[in-house]
Amino acid sequence: MKTIFEYLDYRLYLKDYYFEKKRMSKFSFREFSKMAGFSSPVFIKLVIEGKSNLRNSSIAKLSHALGLVKTERAFFENLVLFNQAKNIDGKMKYLEKLKKSTSTLKSYVLTDEHFEYFSQWYHAVVKELLNAMEFSGDYAGLAGTIYPPVKVAEVEQSVRLLERLGLVKADEKGVLRATQQFVSTTGISMQALAVKNVQRKMAQLAADAIDSVPAEQRDISGVSIGISQEGFTKAQEELARCRQRLLEIAAEDKQSDRVYRANLHLFPLSIPIRPELRKK
């Protein structure tokens, strides 16, 4: 069985632990619950199925029953809190704790650099700037080009990350160039949390731009529409075509001198109307 440090889902860890024990003996959920001191014989089964959550006292009981040592217990606790967090802020908070708790241990699931790329909004901005400007190491100058401002150290770390990922590479003159024109979030699963985090930040920047960016330098608009699920699917397809066309426009533009972000949001402003209340 894999170690606890190879999991990003504590329910899956408990499931694997249970079936590993069951494979070697006549292990049952009743016995598992008894080991952890739970009165309900099916409590752990409900937790594994996502029908119940663990409280702090339950986390401690399970850690003991699982035979986890100190570092493993800390990881397990943060893993539970990470999985059960109700918003992105909470998840990112406990994700950082998970990273720190495995700083001296071999970790398989928290060292993915592609996750790091999507964890900060400015990585994509730095990449696009390097695609449009001559850069030979002036990190302060590069940082001064980004709006809203970021630290010089953050920009330097971002460039190093892009190099490690192979997204930028120095040419024969030592000037960094983008090796791929675009990075898409399509098909990403492991990095879903980081993608959500950066998308939320981009949405916040769009809201801030209403006041901080002159109207002639931005285009922010919206429309509220009433549609069915079929209409929603068609709207998604139209937005996908729009995104693709924007990428084509950027690829064709040889005079790029600035990085823009285009947010395309389509989200519900009501719950579905009951069939009997719909207009005939």
C-alpha cells in the first residue's frame, strides 16, 4: 500500500487501508470503527463514501487506529482539513501546510511544478511578457511592467519556474524566449484546485480594473440571459470558439507590447424554475 504522503484524498487513503487489511485478514468496518473508538459500526464506511465528515476528535482517533507516527499524523490532519474545506481559501491554506509537512520527505503529489504554474496568476503574465519583450536578466524592469505590481523576487522565481517547465528558453544571445505560445487548462485534473485559485484571482483583477484602468484601455461588459440546459451547452460552445479566436488573434499579432486577460464568465443567477411554473 502507498504511504500517506502519496495521497491528496484522505477518503481514498482510508479506503485503500481498509481493503489492504481486509485482503490479509477478516477485517470489517465494524472492527475498523471499534479500533478507532467509534460507537457506530458503519461510521468509517460513511466517511469513505463521503456521506460523513471527520471532526478534530475523530481525526485524532483515526490517526491512532491507523498507527501513524508524528509526521504522518500531522499530514493526515491537514489532509482531512484540506479535503473538507468549504472554499478555495481554506483549501489553499491547508495545501500549503501539506507542502510544509513534507518538506523533508519524499512526496509524490505535492511537487508537481505544473500545479505551481497555475497557483499564481502572474506566472502566465510573465510568460506572455517574455514572449513580447527582450529580456536578458533585468528582473526589476520585468516586475515593473506587471500590473498590479508584484515583487522582483516573485518575478525571478516565476522565470525560474518557466525555465524548469520548458516554457521559456534562452536563445543564442541569452535572451529568454517562450517555447510554447499558450498554456491551456483543458484536461487538467490534478491541478484543478490551483486553476480555480488563479481564475478567481483573475476575476478579482477584472473587478478592480473597473476603477483602476481607464475605460479606453479595457472592455468589461456582460449580459443576463434566460436559457435552458441545451442553450447553456450551446453558449459554452460559442465561448470556446471565442477563446480560440482570441488565441489566433494573439498569435497573428507581431507587434505585441502588452499582456491582456480576457475573462469569459457564464454562471447561474437563479436556481432552475420548476416545470409547473414555466411559461407555456
